[in-house]
Amino acid sequence: MKLRKLFTLIALVAIFQHSNAQRLDILGGINSSGFKHMLNGQRQEGSGNFNVHFGMGVFIPFDAKEYKEDGDTYGVLPTLTLMKRGASKSTILGPSVADFKLTTIQLNLPVTYLGGPYGIGVGPYAAYVLSGKKKYRVGNGNKEKIDFSNELKKIDYGVSINLQLNIFKIQYDLGLANMGRGNNGTVKSRNFSLSLNIPIINID
């Protein structure tokens, strides 16, 4: 896990140094995540979980000169985030109700408009599940590792919408990938996050 965090940091710094990037941010906060589980045309019961996330992002303007002159411009804002996700009382792993948590690494690529400290963006995201644990609500309730070869897919992707208000960032991720396996219907992720987004390097 420490190596993954280090790789994430190195990758973002490399992007910043070898691109037209004008700002490097760090972010962290809380998120409420869950899954939309449809089986035989019926939505299954289940509730989301509150978890945490942190990451780094770079703003790459389409017009660096315009950004330097007045700070108002369009660009892309690649962001890598290490995020905890999960659900409670869910049947997405099978017929038995379970609580589970996932650790994912997520890349967001929104096209963003920045106006000074404010911004709004929309674009695709892709996520990969690094690990996962489950706890069934029947039996002895022991925690077990999720069997990703039979219970859940590791790849997720979808659309993100984010709004930045000074150092506060609000983001909603709408999953489009079916992460379910076998005959357990469709499983699509949902995530709402609130972050502190702090610029640490800003090129004038």
C-alpha cells in the first residue's frame, strides 16, 4: 500500500513537471458511497457507507497565458484519489446480506472551468479496486476477503461532476460499469464526496 501511495505521488509530480500544468492541489475528505443493485428488474435493498479519501490533482489550462493573466479559463483537472468505499445490508455479493468495504484508486479527468478560487467540472472517471473485505450478517460475522474472481469486478468507470467553492470541493460520481458477476443482476456504484482542496503550487 505504501508503494502504491508513493507511485501515485510520483506520477502526479511527473505530470505537473512535464505538462502545461499551472496548479498542483492536495485534497482529502469524507465520502458517502453505495451501489445500485438491480435484480430481475427490482431494486434491491441496501444502504451506503461513510468513508474517507485523499489524493492529488493538477490543473492544466487550455490557454496558460489566459490563466496567468486573469485566472479565469478552461482546462483539464486530472486527479488521482485513494478512496474507501462500501455498503451495508447489501446483497451484491450474493443472496446473503453483508456489509463490505473496498479500497479503490480512482482517476478523474474532468474538463473544468476555473474562475479564480471557484470552478465547475464534468468528465469521465475510471477506478480500480485494490482490496475488499466483507462481513456477513448471518453466522459468526467474521470478516473475509472478497473473492473478486466470483463475487465482484474490480473495474469501475463512469461520469463525475464537481463544484469547487474556494477550498471546498463537492463531487458526485455516477458509475456506469456493471461490477456484478454471475446471475446477480447489475451492480453500479454511486459516490458523493466533500473534500478540502488545497493548492500547494500555483505558477504565476
